Amino acid sequence: MNRNERHAAILRLVRAEPLSTQAELADALRREGHEVVQTTVSRDVHELGLIKVRHASGRLVYAFPEDGGYSEELSDALGRWALTLEPSGNLVVVTTPYGYASALAQAIDVARHPHIAGTVAGENTVLLISREPHTGAQLAEALRSQRLQGAA
């Protein structure tokens, strides 16, 4: 099986069943007839950008960023450091307490939010560039909702 076929199988499996560990994911691939080793699965998890989210059962399971609400860490970071979110065109200007912009930008980058093309951080300001066709206003609203989840 080539890399693309394996990634497609992982995509299907992660969406179909709650898998918590690389070993569980490797076992699921083997059940489908794909011979894999743990190091390959580890690399695939990284390449696909899989995150862990809390499943209804309470376990942390693999998910794709677009499936997982872009991660609890992003909600926490937005709730902790984002003071204001101001949209303009396809941009969002986020203000933070002095010295926290880099930490917030890093959390946003790690979360791999599908509507964010990139970030630029200063000392107390983060500039977010939205991915087309999303506007800055749409992105700001999504982030406001995400920030409120972190505050709950």
C-alpha cells in the first residue's frame, strides 16, 4: 500500500471509530489488510495533522482539526489571551496583553484552523489572514465562538 492509500484508510478509520492510540490505529489498519509499523503510523498522524478530542465516552480520540472544533487548546488560548477581534476584509486583528501575541499565534498555528491561512505576531497584536472564500468577519465570528467555548 502506498502513502496516499494509507492516508485515505486512516481518514476513513478515524471518522468511523474512536481510536485513541497509534497502536489502536495500526491494529485497525492491519484488520483492513494493511501491513504497517508504529513508526509509519506515527509519521502519518503527524502528516495528516490529527488532533485528540474528547469523545462522548470521555476518552481522547484522534480527529481531524475540522472535526474537532479546532482543539481545546485553541479555545483555551483564545479565552486566556485574545482581548479583541477586529475584522477587516480578509484579515482579523487580535489584540492580547503585552507579550502574549506570539503565544496566541503559536496556538493558532498548531491548531491548523481550516479557515486561517497564516498568522503574524507582534508584541500585543496578532494578524490573521483568512483563507478564501472566508471573510475576516466570518473568521472573527468563528473565533469569538471558539473563545467562548474556552471560557465555559
